[in-house]
Amino acid sequence: MMDLSTTSVIAAKAYKYKAESLVKDYLFSDHYVSYTAVLGGILMCKMVYNITHLISSLYCKSYSSLTKIQKLEWNNRGMSTIHAIFITLMSVYLVFFSNLFSDELDGPVTFRSSNLSNFTLGVSLGYFITDLAMIFWAYPSLGGMEYVLHHMLSIVSLVYAIYSEEGQLYTYMVLISETTTPGINLRWFLDTIGMKRSKAYLVNGVAMFVAWLVARIILFIYLFYHIYFHYDQIKQMSTFSCILIFAVPTILLAMNTIWFAKILRGLKKTLAKRQ
């Protein structure tokens, strides 16, 4: 007869095998990878929100003096910063360093996708769903209708890019614009804790201006340039995909330009006060 320890080892191996089978055959199978990613994105948001609250409570003296809604926005911005770093790194890699969307490969770039690209979009979709829910719950404290419009456009584009697997290259080009989010959040953090006149606030303002110009203005111009020279491939896509590819970047570029003008005016005022 087998002793208790042997039985425990066999039982542990059986559970391990079942867990591995679940991950391989369900969670990360081609069919379910996007669902897993969306769930993972939502759970990531919850985890980062809680970690931001914990770390800020322990190491930031000003955090305890904030109002309830300010703490909510503080934690929310910590969440959006982590998402922005993740999606920027993945988008830059997939667009410029991987060969997934390379013109050297056969076939239109507009119909290319992979498990990694679908998973990344799914995580980002989970974030935008979570953030939009928080915006509605605390409306308008976390942002007005322009944020609702931005997130709704993002969610529709992400959902369609995942399940149609069309135009993912342009979706990732737009997502690179999230690189400006950490700077925007840092500016809010510094302002909230009374460091608006600090050197860090000035440096952040200049960096945010440059990042916005590159990621939300110049990059969008390059996106339209790419669309122009790949128009023959875009015409092969579905009608709704074509509408998204032209409409979403156009609307976002208009919004980015308006916000860029505000950033420029704010930077001019900050520099003028320091002269």
C-alpha cells in the first residue's frame, strides 16, 4: 500500500497537470486568448489600483490629506500609468521591431495578427473598460465627455481589431500615443501635492510638450502617410474596418490638437512666471 506522502505527491502532480491543461487548452488557446487577456487587464487594473493606494499611504505624506475623490483619482492615475507603460512598450515592439507588420513579408499588413498582438489588445481593452466604468461611477470627477468619447472610440476599435483581426497595425500606432499618459499623470501628482512651482514640474511640462508633439501629432501624420501608401491593401478590408481606420485617427488627431494647444498655452504661462 502507498503511504500518505506518496499519495500526496501523486495528488499534487495530478492537480498540476490539470492546471497546466486548463492554461494550455483553455486560457491561452487561440480561441480564448483574447477573453483571458481582457479578464487579465481588468484584474491588473484592480491590483495596481490597490498597490498604488498601499504605497501612497505608506510613503507619501500628502496622500492622507487628500479628499476621498482626490484619492480615487490618484489611484486611478497610478493604474493608467502602468497601462500606458505596458501598451507603449508592446506597441512600439510590434510596430517597429517585430516582423509581424513588416512590408518584406508576403500578404497585406492589414490582415496580420498573432496570439501576442491579440493578447496585448485584450489587456488594453480590459483597462479601457475598467477606466470607463470608473469615469461613469465618479462622473465628472475623473473626466468629462471628451474622456468618455475617447474611451468609447478606443473600446470599439479594440474590440473590432481583436475579433476581425483587421487593421491591428493602425490600432497599435494609435495606442503608442499612450506614451504621453505618465507625464500627464505626473503633472497632476505634482500639482496635487503642492509642487507646482518646483523644477520637476517645469521639466515635466517640457517633456510632456515634446512627447505629445511626437506621439500624438507627428505619429498620427505618419499614420495617415502609411495609410496613403497602403491604400490598395486597406480597400480589401471590410467597410466597417475602413471606417474605423479613417474616422478614429481623424477624431483623435482633432482632439489631440486641441489638447496640444492647451498644453502649449500652459507651458508658456509656466515659463513666463519663471522669468
